[in-house]
Amino acid sequence: MSQPLLEIKNVKKHYQVKSKNIFSTQKNNVHAVNDVSLTINEGETYGLVGESGCGKSTLARVITGLIKPDSGRVFIDGEDFLQLKGKSLRDKRRTVQMVFQKPYESLNPKMTIGEIIRAPFDIHNVYHKREREEKVKELLDLVGLSEKYMSRYPHEFSGGQRQRIGIARAIALHPKLIICDEAVSALDVSIQAQVLNLLDELQKEFKLTYLFISHDLSVVRHVSDNIGIMYLGEIVETGDADTIYSSPKHPYTEALLSAIPKAHPKQVKTQKILEGDLPSPINPPEGCKLNTRCPHVMSICKTKPNLESIKEKQKVACYLYNDQR
């Protein structure tokens, strides 16, 4: 049985922002991530799904150590990542890498492709200098690019090629966990398929674990083993991919799935539309965050529901399906 590689426990991250009123000095808190817990096992792909602004990218940056949470703990290989310092922190960061949403913005335009991919070796002082060039060539070959591109710059490549370069950089230090933050959303559909196939091949070859963040449920379905649904900074439903797509329980999950376009015009399905606007993360509703839009809202929904098991492989934070009532 696979062992947990990543464990997130009760992570919370709020940001202070100034009031839009020019006459006010008041600062408000943006509730980006609220008490999020999840576990990702070695070798699996965990899909994290939600609308833009729900806190997915903030959570990713907490996991990689780019930002510090207000509270909570992050365990990688059983070690408390947030408590590490110095060399221990530096070494542990090598095990977690990220592939970003916009491949051009994540590549330094003043550096050649060879320099970009070699940078992890230089930073962590891995391999002798003469070996690093050979390793760069190997990485380019792994992602389907020629070594003749080493002297070129990012602006000379297409979006799909740039993302391959980003993937080559991400796997350079042989990480265990790669966070794909909307890694294919900026690419054409045909290029998306190529990049997803590449990620799958690399996962099998290097036994990688993926946290795949996306708002595109049709993509997540095909790449994920387990899925978490996020709404306004909270996980509202989790389960294996087959269960989530065949038997969603949370009203928000149902609405997301019903909005997926059908491949054939005869496949007609009634879309479940949530009424009202998405609440502000500065002033989110009390209790269940969906209670201002949910068609099944009850008085108890003013109290926050716990994420509870309803099946062996499915959890949901909704009073329709748990025993908290």
C-alpha cells in the first residue's frame, strides 16, 4: 500500500488588503485558505479543482515553501516542512518542484534554455560543471526537445515547447512531488494532450507524485487518481476520481460537473446552475460558504459542516449527507 508523501493539516492563510475607500485606513483580511487538510500518497495524481480565486494556487505556494501559512502544518515524507531551516530546508525543497500556469512568464527571458534548465544544478551545486551540460541535454531529450535548442531564448519557442522546458527544469533534481498549477490551461487543446501524455510518461519512469491543480474538470478526470473540490478556501468534497464523477454529493461539485461541455450534441444533461454571485473572500458567508447560492440551503447551514466520510473513498462537507443534524 502506498505511503503518504504529502500531508497537509489545518492550513490557514489570510492576506491583509487595504480598503478600496480612499478615505479609510482600514485593512481587511482575504480568506485565501481556511483550515485545509489533505493527504497525497506516493505515486498518485491528486486533482485539486475549483473556480479562480478559491485558494488553489495559495495552497500550492504554501506546500512549496514560497509563502508561510498563518497556521497549520505541512509534512513531506513525514518531516514537518515548515519547521525545517538551513541545509535541511534547502535539501527538502529539492523534493518538491512546480510547473507554472504561464510558461513564458516562468522562464527568465534573458537566460538561454540551457542556462534555465542548468540553474537547479548550479543553485544546489549538483554534479561537476562539465557534467551539467550533459545532464541538460538528457533532460531536453526526456521532454522531446533537441539539444540544439540550448543556446536559444524563451521567446523563440511556442507555448507547448516552453512548458516542456519548464517541466525539464522541474524534474532536474529528481523531485518526489511536482505541483502542476494550471499547467495546461494556457495551451491549445491538442498541445494540452501532448503535455499531459508527457507528464504521464515521466510519472511512470521516475515514480513521480503529482498535485494537479486545475479548473478544468474534464482534464482532471483523465489524469487524477483522487480529487479534492475547493470552494472559497475550503475543501468541500474529496474522493477517488470515478466516485466523484459518477456520484457527486456536494451541490457545488454537482454544479461544476454539470457545466462540462458534452462531446456529442445528443448527450443532453440538465445544467445545475448556482444562483447569485460568488461571495467575496474578504467577507465570506458564515457556516457553509455555499449557503448564499445553494438550492438546498437549510437553517443549520449557518453553522460550518465538517468534512465527513459518507463512503469508503468519499468525504463531503454538507448537511444533506452527514449526521451532524
